Amino acid sequence: MKYLPSQLLYFFRNKTTKRNLVLLAKFFAFIIAIIVLYSIGFHLIMLHEGRQFSWVTGFYWTLTVMSTLGFGDITFSTDLGLLFTLLVLISGVVLLLIMLPFSFIQFFYAPWLEAQSDSLAPRELPVETTGHIIITNLDPITKKLIIKLNRRQLEYVLLADDSQQAIELHDSGYRVVVGEPDDPDTYLRLRVENAALVVATNDDLINTSIAFTVREITSMVPIVSSADNSHSLDILEFPGNMRVFQFMKMLGNLMGERTVGLGRAINIVSSFDKLHIAEISTTQTSLGGTVLVDTDIRQKTGAIVIGLWEKGKFEIPGPQTLIKSSSILLLAGTMEQLDSFENLFTVCDISHDADASVLILGGGRVGLAVAEKLEQQGMGYKIIEKRSTLAAGKGDNFINGDAADLNVLERAGVKKARTVIITTHNDAINIYLTFYCRQLRPEVQIITRATNERSVAKLHMAGADLVLSYASMGANSIINVLNPDEISMFTEGINIFNLPVPKSLAGKTLIKSNIRESTGCSVIALKKMEELVVGPDPALPLNGEDDLILIGTTESEQRFLELF
């Protein structure tokens, strides 16, 4: 009912609706005139038969006969009256039972349903709309992007091809506008010249069409596009002011970089000016089994431990936090500070044979990107691919077979592999393979991908050491285009973000601000006018002109935004 006023407004201001209502009114007037005429005829024939009835009775008889109810309480006794009754009955069947419902549906009910659809899924945005993000396709990446935009209170609009699809999306909670993605009028109605960003994650052909269509109207609005194939990059970048991402290749590279023994022990996952966020497995350090306060990491290196990952669960550590041997440490610091940490605390990885290869399950785009990253670092690998068309002619590194087959896994070297990387696009298969490999090799490192965010917890439960979310990675890349000062989330569920010091905290020290206690976020650095202070002194007062760089879960970030 809350949408009724807008539906009525749209319905009655439409020119076609007004014309239909006039035609419907004329038809009703015609029926009323017929009823009056038949009532007069009823009285005349009754007078001819020597009987007299009231006008109300005349209308009563006419309506009961025309509607075929025919109670039979009032009847004619002459042939003239019976013939008149037949005329009224037949015309009533035609007018009231056939033409009236058809006319009502054609001129009122169908336009009303259409008005409902159009009011829920309009075809244009208000003229004053500005600073919005136009999204041309709904997929796992843009679903996650919309969640992030809503959290940041940024306006967006999702483009739908037809009204029915738009209504379904509207019912799911999305702000939708109906339009063709290759029609310039669509983007004029979406006020693209005032938009902050256009996001196109369709296939390469449609993305190219969208880019050129938008550039017909404006060259100022930036466009973010996905690209499935490398040869599409030059074409998609041609319209200018575009950022083109190969999300599948990016995901593969990120998964490959997490392999134990690939390059240096510390893996840089995010950077902000001189601040770097890095991760390292505790097994590669001498810190396993120690309490954080006893390590003196900050005093010895300047780097700070900003978080601990334990099988998918993130913890912001306190002084008495125990560093387990199965944990992944998250560090923040300058490159010099991280180098110092690596020199002091890392140890040689003796859990894996130096010649042990990496086992990649899935030879699609993500799997090939993983292989490319490993090959660049000179690390051996084997790829298991079920589809013979992809595995054929690729060399000894490819093994054609089902990764759920123990014989295939053993032939690929699962017993000696240092890492198993699971790259299929099906989350259910990834969960199955993760659990299967964990049972075969309890000690092996398992890295897997999740297409949908809801699968992340299940994959960790199945035994994955690290899960990289395709949706979060893509959404973060787009958010960083929109807001270059924001640090990408490096793992699902954890955000690193910077905000100006809230007015309510200006002049307070970090200790008295109670940020961690009230929100769950932790301040890892302060961005001042000319310098970046990593691990600021908790006793120093906060300057209202500085920026806070914080780390926390998605829920913690939301609490901080709501509170401050």
C-alpha cells in the first residue's frame, strides 16, 4: 500500500491511460443508456398487458435479465413481452458478460498493472540526480558492490532489460531502472552526465557497446569494465577514461601469491602511501606458541601485528593474545619495518620439500592465472582439468581427469605437493574438494576460491587455510576506483579504511577514545599532513585535521560509521 500514491500518480498522468479512461467511460454510458431504454420498454409492455410497476422494479427486472440471473418473479404473459425478454437477455450476455469484462481489462486493469510495474521499476531518474553509480549487470561482484555502496550511503541504480526482470530485482531490494544497455536514451534518462561512475560487468561484447554508448553522451564520467579475454583490453580501453579489470586473472594471481615458499616469506597484500599490509604464516616464523606482548615485535622492528587469522576467524590481538602455530599474522608497517621483521623472526620453511610442486585443481582462467604466477617464480606445478578440450595439448603440467578421483590426485603428486589450490567456479565442488584434500593431506596448505560470499565460512570449515572471495576482490577493485584513498579488503570479511578524525574524538587520546572497545576497530596508523605514523602512540591526542586508518570486520566498520 505504501506505493499506491506513486502508482496512481503515474497511472493518471499517462496520456494513453487518459484516452483509455475516456473510452471506458463512453462504454459505461452506452450500457447505462441501454439499461434505461430497456426499463422504459418494460413499462410500456407491462402497461400493454394491463399491469403497472415502479421504475425501481423496471431497473431491477432489466438488470436481472441482462445479467442472466433471471429470478422469474416478474414475467411477461404475451409473445411481445417474451420476445422483448429474449432481446434483453441476448444483449445482456454480449454487453455485460463479454464486452464489459474485456473492455475493463483492456482499458483499465492491464494499464493499471503496467502502471504498477513502471512505478516500481521506472524508466528514468529525477533530473536532479547526481553523484550516483550506474550498474549495468547483476552478478556476484556487483551484488557485493551494492552492499558496499549501501554501507557507504552512496546512491546507485541497476539497469534491467525489461519490466518483469526489474520488478523481480525491485522485490529483492535493488533500486532498478528499465532500459536497454546499448541505447543512448537509456543513459540520458539515467542522467549519466551527472553520474560518478558507470560499472559494466557484462560479457566483453556488451561491455564494449556500453562503453561506446556512454562516450556518445559524455567523456567525463569514468567507466569500470570487466574483461574476460586479454585481446579485449585494447578495445575496451579505446573509448578513454576507463578502468578495465580481468577479474579472473587477478584472482588467480592473488591465489598464486599466497603459496607457501613463493618469493619472500612476507606477502604484501595492500598498500597505502608508505603503509603496507602484509601477511605471513606463523609456520614460517619463530613466533608460534608465544604471547604477543613477549615478542617485542613493535619495539624491535617498528611493525605492528594488526590481526590474526585462524581458520577463517579474524581476531584483533591484545597484549596477552597467544600466537598459535596454525595462525596467519597480519602486519602493518613501512617496507623497512617489514624487512626488519622478516630478518628477525622468519625461519626457513622445512615443512616442504624444495622440489615439491603446487597442485592446481581446475584449468580454467583462474587456474591458468595461478600457473602463470607460479611459473614466473620458477615454481613447479600440476593442473588437473576434467575437460579434455582444455587439457589436450597443454604439456606435461596438465593432467586430464577428475580431481575427486584418488588415482588422478596421486598421479598429479598430491602426496608430495606443498600447496593445493582449488580454482573451479562452482562453490559446491570447491567445498567437496577442499574437504577431500584435507583428509588426504592434513598438513598441506589449501587455498581455494569462493564465488559467493556465503560459501566462505563453509570452505574454512571444510579445511581451507585461505579463502579468496571473487565477489569481494572485484567489488573492492571497483570501490578503489571510486575512492582511491580506500585500502582494498585483502581477505573476505576484513576491511581497512581511512576516515577523518571524528569531531567527537578531536583532542582525545586513542586510549580515552575507546574505539576498539565500542566498535571493534583498531587504529593502525594516522595520516597527517606530511607524514604517515604507523602504530601511533596511544597517549598522544588526536588532531581533528588528521585521518584515521583503521582495521576491522565489516560489522565493526558499520558500528564505527554509525557511532562516529
